[in-house]
Amino acid sequence: MTVRITFETHSTTTDNEAGLATGWLPGELSSAGRDQARLLGERRGNDSVDAVFTSDLARAVETAALAFQSTTIPVLHDWRLRECDYGELNRAPRSQVIDPLHEHLSTPYPGGESWTQAIERVGGLLHDLPTRWAGCHVVVIGHVATRWGLDHFINGRQLEELAVEEFSWQEGWEYSI
């Protein structure tokens, strides 16, 4: 049996609006982000979702809490869904983190981790999902590293390919394992 996965990004944060790369810091949803989270709940609340898995970082937790607060859908927090740890560059201007991104595909950020390490974490969750959630539909709320991990492990996409794509927000990405 397969697991149907709908990936959603966490909602907009105050750091996003300020042009900062939050990394492993908690982050806080902005007013627009809280509205986006409520809209996510309207989109997915009645979508036959069996469980929600979210990064344990505050911005993803808050997104899930606002989106699914009026449902009985279990919300499970998992550290493996975190964003890449930018180490000393957590909460630095995005240009300092994203412009040299290719330098950190395999080499960790100073005091942090590489993108390869980040997506390997996501692979661990994907390995575990079918043991409990086979035949189910789950929503995963996370970050860039989360989506790259899903694309890498499920769709066979290479990290180098994902790293050059321009991010374009959408109402969920669909996967199946």
C-alpha cells in the first residue's frame, strides 16, 4: 500500500518578509502568514487527511496549529523535517545563505550542515512513514529542505538540479510512496 503525501510549505514569516534565512531558528509567522495558515486549513481540512507531519520549528508548528485547529486530525512534529541548518548564518540575509548555496550542497555551512545532510534527514522520515501510515493520506508541512528531500527520494531528482530551480509557491505538491 502506498502513502499519499501532500507537501505544504510553512506560511510566511517575519524573517521571510525581512529577507532573512531563518534556518534552524524558530521563526514567527507574520500577519499575512497567519492568514495563509488559516487558508491552508480551509484547503486541506476536509481533504481526507489522516495525519499531519510538521517540522518541529515554531513557524511550521504554528502553521499546522492554525490550519488544523478545528479538526481532529493528529499533528505530529518531527525534527527530520527541519530546514537546512545554516549554522553561523541562521537568520542572516538570504543573499549570504542562498547565493553561495552551491558551495554547501555537500560542504556544511560553518557550524551547520550541508544540503545533502538536510535532505538525508527527510529520507529517514520517508523510510518510516509506510510502517504506520500505509494506505493513508498525510500532509507534510516543512521547508525547502523538506521539499527537496521529497523530490530527491520520491521523484529521483538530483540535488544539483533542485538547487538551480527558481522557487515558485503553489498550493501543495503531491507525492506517493
